[in-house]
Amino acid sequence: MSPAPRAPARVGILGAGTVGAALVRLLARHPELAVTAVLVRDPARPRDLGPRPPRLTTDPDEAIDGADIVVELLGGVSWPTALMARAAERGARLVTANKAALAEAWPTWRPWVEAGRVGFEAAVMAGTPAIGPLTGALRGSRMRSLEAVLNGTCAYLIGEMERGVAFEAALAEAQRLGYAEADPSLDVDGWDAAHKVAIVARMTVAPDLAWTDVLPHVRGVRGLTPAGVRAERTAGRRMRLVAYVEPDGAGGWRVGVEPRAVASDHPLAFLADGRNALVYRGDAVGEVWIAGPGAGADVTASAVLADVLQAARGEPGPRPAWAVASPLDASPAIPGTATPPPA
């Protein structure tokens, strides 16, 4: 006698912007998942939600109540975290792409993450897997260091400066093309990448890392000039905005973001515009390079959907490092990198 078919997992969605709308369209492919309601600010706003759009609501409780899985795609920190706390209290599994909330409100999120109740693959490199490998196969090694390019806007700006375009002109063009927001500070001042690398550090070596520990080590690309960037290229190096987790020389870890000139044979030197990459160095596995698209509605929604499917199967989400790991090498210097000279 065959088992009775299982009822679809009920999914509540908070937010229907570009990523939320893309997620709704992808969910339509999965009859084992049923969207209960989608929280929006303006139900009358035109959206492409596919041929069978779900119910829209301005009441968070309508999206949360009765949902087995609650997906948060609102952005921001305080309000989304409060809504996810409400969902957690009601027994839902949580999925988010919200790097700012995970980075800045870690004390609230940490118990849920430690319990395996949160999926957040999309929060670091969108649809390119980073959290999965770092908390899976790579846990067989002890980490020596990690470097990453995690912000496509800054990669575009540096590429334009290599071609001789002034920073302000490159930024204006990035805004025209939709690569940068009207207020670009989150990207160009390094905060977007800092949010992401804080998550990475907690999941790998420093579960107790506070957001305030990261703040002094965040520097963006505003100080770069075409002359300085091109001089590095002439010298055989490439400028990159590098997010890093590395030994601090005193038995701990330094986590931050800064422009660095990487050697021509460094994996990050080969990175094309618009792509993210992460270079992990471990004692047993050596150097592992993960690269792929790090932005885009469909790209991000695909990772969110993967987390939803994992939750629907009852599989736990990624968990942080069990304890603070001691660096194997007390030296903060990473082979193949150089701190750029002042612009």
C-alpha cells in the first residue's frame, strides 16, 4: 500500500520586490510548496508574479500565521528581525537573504542558526554557494585564511578606473545602469561586503564575532583613483575590494574589508566584472576557489528556493562554528596580496 501523499509545505513570504517576485515565479514549479500569502507595502503596485499570483497582504500576520516556512526578503535590520522572531515563536522554519540583519542583529539570530532553523545561502554570494561548502565539506580542514570579492558594484567601479574613468563618472554610470543605488554608500563604502564577511567568519572560525569588531576594519573604494589603480595594473597587480578573515598576529582573527592589490597569479585577479569569488585556504584541503554570479533577482531567488526546499524536507540549515578557532599561522600576511599605497 503506497503512503498517502503529503500536503504541500506552506510558505509565507515577507517582501515582493525583484527577488521576492522572482521567488514566487520559481515556486510555481514546485507543487510540493504552497504560498500562503506575500507581505507587501502596496498591493496595487504592478508585479510579475507569474500566471497564478498568490494572495498579497499588508498584514504580516497573514503571511506568518500557519506557515511552515517563512521567507524574509524585506531588507533592513530591526523590523525584519522582529517579524522573523514572531515566525520563530510560532514554530516556522526561517529563510532569509538579509545579510544586514544577520550581521548586525546576530545575538537575536544566533540561537535560531545554532538550532539549524535558518537557511541563508543567498545572503553571501546570491546563487553561488558559499555557506554550504564552508559549513560542509570544508569543515574537514582548519582554516588558515579567507579572501573574497563580495560586491559587484565595487568590482565594476574598479574595472572602469582601470580603463581611466574617474570614480565619480564611473559611479554615475553604475547608477544609470542600475548597478548602484541612488545612495551608493552601502556598496562603495564597503558595508555590503562587510555584512557578508561577518556572516562567513561566524560560520567558519568566530561564532562570537560582534558587528562592532568588524567596524574598525571596513574601508571602501572611494579613496581609489584611476592613476593608482592603473599603476597597480602596470606593476602586474589588480586592485580588488577584498573581504577577509585572517590571523591578526595575536592569536585571534581580523575580519574586514579593504582595497588590496593582488598579484597577477592570485585567483581574485582573474575575476570578471559582475562575479563574486571566495578563496578559502585550509591546512588539509589547501586552496579552494568558489566563483559565480553574486547578484541578480533570479540568481538570488534560486538560492532562496534551495533553502526553502531544504526546510520543506526537514533538513537542518547551516550551523556556525562550534567554538572560536585558533589561527594556525599567527602572521596576518597572506601570500599573493599587497596593501595598496595611498591614492
